[in-house]
Amino acid sequence: CEFKNNEPGYVFAPSTPENVSVGFVAKNCRFTATGNVPDGSCYIGRPWRNYAKIRLENCYLGEHIHPLGWDDWGKNDAHSTVEFIEQGSYGPGANTTRPEYVRML
């Protein structure tokens, strides 16, 4: 699949219920953008609420993805409850230095 940003912002903003074990999963996907989206202006995801869950597996991340990849949307209390997982990302937006609340496999 392909997730194409048409403007700066976020790809995912999950509101995963606390008792749900799996949230959004993107596997072998491409994260791209239209030509008017500036480099580094989009995040993979941010929590809508605590317990948000996103997992990326072997995805291509374009240059529009911010170097941090993920944003906490000012929800410091969500750091201990979110499950943001990234495994095997590649491309210009891939980065092994992510926020401490993101799990890199």
C-alpha cells in the first residue's frame, strides 16, 4: 500500500482502546508525498489518546518524513502507554534515532 501526504502533518493519529492489543499495522508499504510537501514536514504518527498503537514493518519512508519520525503531540503522559514500533524502515526518511518512546526492532 502507499500512504501519500498531500500536506504537512501526520499519517496516523490512532485512538486505540486500552484493552486492544494491536493497532494500525503498515507492512511493506510506501510513505510518499505530493510535490508540494516540504522535506521533513510529516510525522509517521502521533497519539490521539493514550494507548495509541502503530507498527511499521519494512516500509519505505520518503524525504517528507521528519527526522524524528514520530511526535507525542505534547502528550508526555502518553510516552509510557503508546506502542509505536518501527522495524526495517528504509529510504531517506528512515532513521535509527527516534524518540525514546518509540521501539526500534
